[in-house]
Amino acid sequence: MTITPLPEPAALDRIRVVLSHPSHPGNIGAAARAMKTMGLSRLVLVNPRLFPDAQADAMAAGATDLLVQAEVVASLSEALSGTVLAMAMTARRRELAVPALWARDGAAELVALAATGEVALVFGNETSGLANDELAMCRRWAMIPVDAGFSSLNLAAAVQVMCYELRLAALDPGLPPAISGAGLLASHDEVERLIAHIERAALSSGFLDPASPKRLIPRLRRMFSRAAPEKEEVNILRGLFAALEKAAAGPDCK
Amino acid sequence: MTITPLPEPAALDRIRVVLSHPSHPGNIGAAARAMKTMGLSRLVLVNPRLFPDAQADAMAAGATDLLVQAEVVASLSEALSGTVLAMAMTARRRELAVPALWARDGAAELVALAATGEVALVFGNETSGLANDELAMCRRWAMIPVDAGFSSLNLAAAVQVMCYELRLAALDPGLPPAISGAGLLASHDEVERLIAHIERAALSSGFLDPASPKRLIPRLRRMFSRAAPEKEEVNILRGLFAALEKAAAGPDCK
């Protein structure tokens, strides 16, 4: 194994993902995979209809370890044992005593509270969601903003979105991956020499009138600035212009 | 239909989701469902291995209309016809001439550019990703931050995360859903009357010594403030205290 794991914050290890009464084992597996891609590992299942199950294993892909370690319990109350906060995901606009949070704010709150103890994010059944007595055990509610005309978010897809938000809330992703082949991009000087070369070729070919240069060169400079060419591309272009100049100046040019 | 669709910004209608060479029809269906939950509708398939397919329909759930309308083309170049920008999703740290963007920034850029014309978000094959010549057709690259030890994000899950980010970038979700049963929460005055009632009961029962009240009442006030009780809960508590006071004062009290 040459993969070097990034340092993971303890927050993600303190967040349980609870699936209450999931109907489809495939969703359990896909949820495990979704969790693991985002660095979460603690799956709790309340009364799953079918578990363990071959379809859960198949959908988990390389995350079957989360299924093996998953806790299976008989009630949401058991699943929340030891937590300081449970947040319920809800898809419907319920008569809530406390307004729901949007997913992003909910994830931020959950991560912040994970610093004080174990927390849980609770997802209900695919069709019926969470029962009212289950909702009542959760101090907070969160919603993923969906299209009003089609709000049918798949269970594992909702787990994926929330785990993604939890990861971003817990972990500064830093800068995007840097260019691994250092020096690939042409330097400013190299681009300027290319532009000088183009200008020379444009003048010698008569394409550019030095008395009325218009905006030709500044516009090319702007284009190359946007393009951020690689060294090799600059070399190719310079080679091409050199060849054209040589051909234009050479004895074979009739 | 009683659902009132929210006004959707034109940006989401100008974003094509391109799946290049998808292997599993189930992923195509799940991607369509993911798109539709977030208000996107334009799916383009480059050389899908199996399409149309019953498994795609099954995984699309209520989003089969996106599959029916999906464009099937033979090359990425065709898929990008008419676009002003194509952004490629990449999972690997490639030798890119331009650093990749994180998903959130990529989505913001794509939505901003959608104001100027058609744009595309391009996902590669489940196993092999995008070919180098496909990547070269995309001016921008974006990555979803994943766990370094397990980066195996499912294709449809990646589509879900990106469409979620696109939706948030395109559409201010506004305030979370308001409480629909107005008046459910107890008012400040009702909570204060409850606290006064508790104080009276605590004094009359001898539990609270008026000469040394400690911090009992302020602490209860803080707890009720956090709890944000509903009117009905306040009424229940007041009824309970009234009953206890009556029992304590009554002739049957020995």
C-alpha cells in the first residue's frame, strides 16, 4: 500500500450514521460506501428488514468492513445510547417545534458538537421516513434542499450528501491537488518569448503592418494568458513558427 | 398535482450532465434521479454500454423522463457541441496543466459561466475515468474531496454531490422551511408564566428557601430557553404543577 492516509479529525469518528428501519439492503451497502469515501465509519442499523444480505455487500464495494462492524439494534433509543445530540434528516415539511436546518448548517453544527461527545445523524425508512416518536428523540432536524417538483432523494444519496458536508465541515480540504509534474506549465518568460517570436513572424510575413499594428499582439497575449500553455505546447508553436519563417526565407520559396 | 414548483434559475437548465462510457445502466438511472432531485434535467450519454435498459429505468424511480429525453452520442466531442465550457470530474491526481478545483468551487464557476451559454459537467467511466483525449477537451477539472484511504465514490453518488452543489450555487435555498403550524411554540410570556408558577410551587412546597434561593430559577429559565417548549408542553407542565399544589393544600393531604 502506498496510499498515505490524510490525518482525519476525531470529529468524524464520533458521528454515528443511524439508518432506522431501512427496507432495501442495497441502500445499506451504498450508504456504507458513501460513508467510507468521506471518512466516516460508524454505521448503526435500527431494525433493518434484511441484514446482513448479499446485496448490501455488493453495493458496499470496498466498504464491507463498515457492514461487518455495523451495530444492529432494535430501537432508535438504543441507537442513540451515549450520544449528546441526535439530528434527524427529514424530507417533509413537518410541524416542527424547531425549524429544520439546511444540510450544510446541520453538518457544521453536528461536527461542532462532536467535539463535546458522541453525536448521531438519523435517517428514516425509504418510504415512510422517521416515525413521530423517533423524531421526538432528536433534538435537531436537517433537510437537504431538493427540487419542489421531485424531492425523491434516494436514501444512500442522502447519506452521501450529508457525509460529504460532514467531511467538509470537519476537515479543511486544503488546496486542490497541486500539479504533480512540476515545471509543466510554461513560465511567463517562455510565453513572452513565444509572443515575440509570433510578432517577428507576423512582421516578416507582412501579415502585421508595423505602421498600423492594431491590437493583434495584445489580443494574442491575452489569449495565451488565459490558455496557460504548457512548456511543450510553447515549444511546439515556436518550432512551427521557426519552420514557417525558414520556409518563407529559404531558396525554395517561389 | 398540488405541488407548487419553486422558480428555478435558468442556470440549471443550461448545464448538461455528460456520462462518458458508463458501464452500468443502474448508474445511469441513479444519476438521472440524482439530477432531477436537484432540478437538473439534461443528461447526455456518450457510448453507454447498455442503454436503454430496465435497470436504468428501475434506478431512475420517478426520473425516467430524463432517460427518455437523454441524448445518446458517439463521442465526447459531440456531447460538448454548443457548449462554452466543459468541466471534467476527475478522481485521480493527474498531471494537469491547470490545478483542479474542489467540487464546491467548480460548481460555482459552472453556474456563473452558465449565464454566458451552455456548459457541461463530464463524468468518466466507473472504472477507468475519462480518457486523456477526453480530458483534453475540458477546460476545467473538478474533484470531490474524498478520504485518501478509500476514494471509491460511486458514479451516481458523485453526480448527486455535484448536482447538490450546482443547486446550491444556482439557487439561494432561502430560509429553512418555516414552522407550518403557527403558534405551536410557546411565547416568551407563556414560558415566563410557567417559570413563575414553578417558583411559586417551589416556595410553597418548601423546596425553595426564599432566604437562600440559590440559582434554581435562573437555571430553569435557561433550560426552558434552550428547550423552546411548545404551547401544549407548557400547558401540560402548568396543569401538573397546579394539580400538585392543589394536592399539597387539599384536605386529603395528610
